[in-house]
Amino acid sequence: MTSTIEELLRYDSPIQHTGRLAPEEMMLGGQLIRKRQAVIAVIGAANRDPLRFTDPDTLDIARQDNRHLAFGWAAHYCFGAPLARVEAQIVFSTVLRKLRNLALEPAPLVWRNNVTFRGLEVLRVTFEPAAMGRN
């Protein structure tokens, strides 16, 4: 479950970009970035970087080296990340335990219309409830 959650976070980060001010003048990708110039870090792209991840556009729940940036980094690391991970483990393990034959409905996925916060409007699934008395 842990590697699955980390891979889902890497594959489709809930936050797609963040803004920062350059701490000092520097060259980046052949471009001069001036001190205190606003820059956008595209987390979704960083988590798909082929120089960092093997086969980055493949969802691989067994991926071993999966140090992604879904929750930011260093001083800008999301302090709620541990809680979000625990909540995801509880939700996914409960859904898998309680719903048999869980499957996606054959319908197009509709994403929220928000360039920063990524997420589905609706995820249509079919399932059968687990047998009574099963935890």
C-alpha cells in the first residue's frame, strides 16, 4: 500500500506548480534568473522527469526509488503530508477490503478546471459490497 500511494502521488501530484522568488541571481537552462525574480516550479513535470524516473509516464505501484516532489521539498515541504499519507492508507485499504469487483466505469475522466490543484470531478466505479460481517 505504501509504494502504491507514493506512486500515485508522483504520477499525478495533487499540486501541479508553486511559485517562488529566486534567492540569488543564477543561470538556469541557459536563462538568466535575477535575484527575487518570480519563478514557477512545475511539480507535475518534475515528477515525470525521465532523468529522475525510469519510464516516468508509466504508473508503477512497485516503483522502488520514488522520491517525488508531490508535497514539496525542504522548507516548503507540506507539514500535512504525513496525515495525508495515513488518510490515503486508511481509505484505500478500507475500499479494497469492503468493495468486491471494484472497476472503473468505461467513461471519460473529467478533471477539475484548476491549474494548481489537480483532481477528478467524479470517478465512476462499479462494485459489489463485501459480505456482511466482513471487516
